[in-house]
Amino acid sequence: MPNLRLYNTLTRTKQDFAPIDPANVRVYVCGPTVYDFAHIGNARPVIVFDVLYRLLRHLYGPAHVKYVRNITDVDDKINARAARDFPGTPLNEAIRRVTETTANQFMADVKALGCLEPDVQPRATDNIREMIAIIETLIARGHAYVAAGEVLFEVGTMPDYGALSRRAQEDQKAGARIAVEAHKRNPSDFVLWKLSSADEPGWKSPWGLGRPGWHIECSAMSNRYLGETFDIHGGGLDLIFPHHENEIAQSRCAFGHDMMANVWMHNGFLQVEGEKMSKSLGNFVTIHELLTGWKGYAWPGSVIRFAMLQSHYRQPIDWTLTRLEEAAAKLSAFRQWTQGSPSSEPSPAMIEALSDDLNTPEAIAEINRLFEMLRRGGPDAGIAGMLKASCEFLGLHLAEVNLNQMLRASRNDLDEAKIAALISARIAARQHKNWAESDRIRDELLAMGIQIKDNKDGTTTWEVKR
């Protein structure tokens, strides 16, 4: 069995992985807050930790790995979205409609991305009792206090608070970027429980009708399903502070352990076409949009997944059309060369690469090597079977990727009448030297996945942008 090495954010080193109990390897990953459709940045941790889950199952056996990924279905963002989308509807009903719709869409999206279902997918609202119990323990042990109707964790009671993010307590002082509330003993004390108004969701507690803070949710769910300490905790880089830092504080102080999780793993950020993803920039892309139609194509889940895995999980990733097109072309070629060949065993070299801190670029290099052996040497059932099995190990389903079908479908789905009208309007704008309008129409066509060409004879032609 290859030696599994993982980078631990807590120690800032890559180290040998030694599970607490090899017969019960336990992993917790922060899941979505279900107030909107998941965007492509949300897809990265889902895919990354699905690969880890597959690798752990391979190394320790499926029966000996437990993977928990939560769903946050109580949050002020959810309340705001429910009030916006369902005005006039009782808030609790509106919240349920928002969370059910978005949670179901998330499940469908990640399934389409080839992700295995976690062993447990707990919802925050099903674990309120566990949250209250931990908060009561923290108060009893002198780590939390009640003030102004809230229960707050007192960070000053934990000497090594900030170890994960490397933020010293003295750096958490009041300043221009920290809004200090008078009832807090320390500006970095954080909310465990807050009171709910009559039009907000709430649960009965020793401190009144209220709802949990964000961080306590994951401490409660990880403890309930994995225990007070477990092996691996994962999530995006943006969660290191304050979310994961505060999870550690709550869990360690409540349960009295030196560790919450032995290994902390975090995936890097994602940007789109060289820019930070933002609705204001018009480059905000959901998983659902990619699957159903983006830049002229409905991208198969395996293409999205393969494009994502080209970069090492800890490195930033630039999500581009070119990246997707190259992934589609490569997987389509793999499919053509493995058709009719039964899947065998994945390449040992690929497993070894993944065992080195999920080195997916190196794993993909091994898959490409197998493909080149096929392409140069001709049909070989053994190599083809290993290539197919290696792709399947990464969650890639070659049968769903056919580049020719994608190209035909994209052309058939286009509104050619609209394209013709836009091109005519652009020609008219150019004739009147209205270059701003001409550029605007060109950009609108590009957003539809249409590349135009102004010919020397004065005509304009178009094609689907490859």
C-alpha cells in the first residue's frame, strides 16, 4: 500500500497520514449554505475531497472510511433570500422552500460531477440539540458567557487560539476593520447563540428563543457523527479564519482535547478568465449553468471535473473556456481509444501520485502516458483497460464525453435568428461609426459563445467559439 502523505494546514508541513483507527478513518468537510445555487468555486472542495474519499476507500477499504459533509440550512443569508424570493409567505415556510430547492439542486449538481455520496449528509437544523449541549458545556467550563441576549465564546480563555490561521490574539484588537460591540469582553469573541425575533427562525434554549452561530454547527455535527476527535477536516482556503479556527476553539474547549482533527486540508481559490468571480463582473458561473449551457455548450460533468483536477488542489485555479475545451477534447479521445475495452485496475503509478498529497496533475500525467502508449502502439486491451480504470478512479466517466456530439448539440441549440439580428445591428452600428455599440454587440455575441469575423469583402461571418 502506498504511503499516504498529506499537507496539514495546522503544521504547514506535508506529513505521513496515520489514522487514529485504521479500521475507522473519519473525514469531515464543510458543505454548502443552501441559499443559492452552488457556483463553480463551491465545486472545487466537493471534487477535491471526493477524490480523497475515493483514495482512502481504496487504501483502507470502503467499510473503514466515514465521510461526513454537512448542509447549512440555518443562516441569515437564507433568511434574507427567503424574504426576497417569497414576500408575503410566512418566513419559516419561505425558508423551507429556499433550502429544499437549493439543497436538491446541489445534490443533483454534484452527482452530475461524478461525486460519490458522503456516508452522512447532516443538516444543521437536525442538530440543534447537540449545539445547545456543547454551548452549555462551554459556559460551565468558563469558555463562554451570556451578554445582551447572546452566548459568546471568550477567545481569551484559550491560550493558543489562532494556531491554525497563525493569527495572534493581540492582532485581534479593536481597529478600523473590526466592529467592536460593547457587550463583548474581547473584540474577537464570537457568537455561539443569538436571539431570534418573531419573524426569524428560532429554537427554544436556556437563553431564550434563538438560533445558532455558524461555527457551532460544524462542531456539533462533526462530534455527533465522527466523535470528539477525528482524522481529517477539509474545506476551502477561505474557511481557515474564522470558521475553522473557531470550530477548533469550541470543540477543544468543550471536550478537553489537544486536537479536534489531526489533519486540516484546504483547497485554493478559483477565478474565472483571470478575474475574481463576481456577479458585478458578469463572470459568476454556477455548476448548473455549466452543466446546462455556458459559452455555447452543455458541459458534461466529467469534463468539468477533469478540468478542475488539472491543477493541484492547494494551488489557485483559473477557470477558462480554453481549459474546458481542452478537457473535453482529451476525454473524448480517451473514450474513442477505450471503447469496447473492459475496465481493469487503475495504474499503480497514478495511485502513488494521488498518495502524495492528492497530486492530481501527476496522476493525470500518468493517464496521459497510458493514452500515448495506446495512440503510438495501437489497440491494446490491457493498456486500454488500465486507462479506463484510472479515469474511473478519478470519477471520470468517459462514455458521457463525445466532442462531436457536443459540437452538433451546441450548434442546434443556438438561436440563429437572434445571432443574425445582432450581426445586422452591429453592421449598422459600424456604418454609422458607432464603435461603442459595435463593441457592445460583439461582446454580447462572445458571451453567447459566438466568435465573429469581419471579412475583407465587408461581410461578417460567425462560428461557435472553440
